[in-house]
Amino acid sequence: EPPPNPAAADTTYGAAVAAADALPASAVAAEPDRYLGRRVSVDGRITKVWEAGCAFTLDTGVDTSLVVEAARGNDGECEWVLPPNTDGIAATTGPLRVAGDTLRLSANGVQVTPVRISKSDP
């Protein structure tokens, strides 16, 4: 039996994302000046999905938060919406900016890979 394809469980919301190019959220948060004002691909563990599902926070491993917000279409609607209890690793791409002590990235799409807890041997 062939091994399962780990990418088969990925779910994309909005536009497709080149997840293989993503930098860890912790690396971006460690050197934000290097990426500010530029398009950056980033991935990390989702720590919070905001109520409307049009934004979420990634774990950066430091005090600086990284909030990913859905780009808005001409009608003002979010380009993507995450279900409220989404848990996993998200990869996304967009321009990085800073607001206060929070890094913010506006994205047209998000790819989420669920986190699987493997069963230990008895």
C-alpha cells in the first residue's frame, strides 16, 4: 500500500499559495525590518482565528504577533474565510507591514495543513 500523500489533507482558502517558498513566522518576526513593505511567503501554527474568519494569528515564538488578514474584494467581502476552529499550519503570501507592535500581512489565499497527533505505540 502506498504511503498517504501528506498534501492531500491540505485545504486552500482563496487563491492558491506556494507553500514550499514560505519562511517560518518566527524567522520573519525575528527580522521584520528585512521584510517590511515587501511580499513575503510565511508559514506557522495558527494560534487564533478571529471571529469573522477573515483574519488569524500565527505563532511567532516571540512577543511580536503576526496577524494575517484576508484581502478584500471590490464588494468589501473577504477573499477567504477560515472556519472558527481551524487548527494547523498555515502558509500564505502577501505584503508585510507593521501596526503598533503587531506584524500584519494581507493575503489573497491561505493553505492550511491540519496538525495530526500521531498515536504512540502501546
